[in-house]
Amino acid sequence: MSGILEVGVDPKTHEVVINHPDLQPDANGCGHIVFSVSQALDLAMILMKKAAEAQTSRGLDPSDDDFEIKRIEVDFAIPVVMTPMIQRQLDEIVSRMARATETDEIVHWASGCGSKPIWNEPNEPTFDDSVYHIETCARQRYESERKS
């Protein structure tokens, strides 16, 4: 396809609309694809995953600006709203960061998310619902997972 891809929101239906001149034009001479909000969010996640795969497959080396971290902390000055879309985006970012550190020997993944557990006594956590917590796990690859 060639031409300019435009993305917008229909103010009447609140659907996401992609316009492209090479698609079958409607009565106004514009070709378009219409997505519900849920479909648009799912497509965005798929595009992010595929872009990350493409970047990884190109074998991009870390730039001079990259650095290693063990935690990300954000303290908001005032309470913010965690929408399902933002939660999915945060989870996907952490998952991508974890997968990017995998090797032939180590697998790394986002293993849990939700309210932050607080361990006051052994095996008796309470949960802080005002903190969104994501953690990762890593382990050696099983022999069956290793590339031959």
C-alpha cells in the first residue's frame, strides 16, 4: 500500500477509524477500517508485540543510552486512575523488558501483577490496593526449551 494512513476517532460512535486512500472508498471517496475501542486496544498490543519482535530479530545492540536497572518506582503527587488500557500497557512494557534479557540459558517473564503485597508475618501478606505492583521471575531453561 502507498499513501497516507490517518487514524482518528469518530465523534458520533466513539470508534477508532483508520483511513487509507488505497482501501475501497466509501461515498466520500475515503477507504477506512472501523474498530471498537476494545478491538483498537487489542490491535495496538499486537502491533507493539510485532514491532518488538521485529526489533529483536534485527539484532539491535543496546545503545550508549541504555542502562541496567532492578526496579522502577513512581510516586505520584496526587492519586491517578489506572485504566485497563494503561494496566495492559505497563504489563506489556515490563514483559518486553524481561524477555529482552533472556538468553539461551535463562528465561525471564512478568509473573504477577496487582496490589502490592506487604509481608508483615511469614506467609500472611496484606495488600496495599493503592500500589500497582508488577514482579518478574527468571529461571534456567529446561533442556527441552533450549535451541538445538
